[in-house]
Amino acid sequence: MSLAKKVLKQGGIPLLDATFHKKYRREGIYRFCKKNNINLLVIHVIFTDKNTIMKQLVLRHANQDYKDNLLASAEAYELMVKQKDKLSVQEIQEYDLSVIQFNRDEKYLNLSYFKYDIALFNKVADFLQKNI
């Protein structure tokens, strides 16, 4: 989380991935952003096709350094699935989050909690299309 905070302080955009599957980890970023007046956009991707996920993990494992390889295993994925705290409406409301929910399985976007302008949405949509 310290790297994410450093990137935020420098005006960058950190991507917080599945390592933020626990609510307490996300809450640390929420509090940090609020304290530092940083707008936060949560992109919540729902994707459960296990075969595709495993293929992506194999590719990631082959292309990342050793530190990241520990999280790119089937065992790590299975553990995260079992331990995850789902992003809830209560959490979204409690921290006044702006959220884009993208369900890759069913191919739909939920913008119910998206609070920014359409230009930002277009940038995010372009990113999602290229990377997810």
C-alpha cells in the first residue's frame, strides 16, 4: 500500500488489483485519499471464468519478476477467492466512492455509483477495453 500512496502523492494513478480483496486494505486507501483530498475511482471487475483466469495467471507468472510470481499462482488465486470481502453498497456509501462495476462475464457496466464526468468515463472505458 505504501507504493500506491507514493504514486498518489506524486499525482499518478495506481492500479490496485486483487491484493486489495480485503476490505481493511481498501479502507486504508479510502482514508488516505480522503485525508489528502484525492479523488478515487474504483473499477470493480467481476470475472469468474476460471479457465481464462488461469491462462492469464500463467502469462503473468512468465512475464513478472519473482516477487509478483508469488501472487500469480493458482493457489494464491484460490486463496483470494475464499478470503475476499465483496465490495458492498454499504462500503460504497460509507466511503462515498465513485465506482464503475464491469461484469466481464455478462458484458455489462453498472454506473450507478459513477460520480465523474463523461470524459473520464471515456478514458476508463478505453483502458478497460484494451486491458481487461
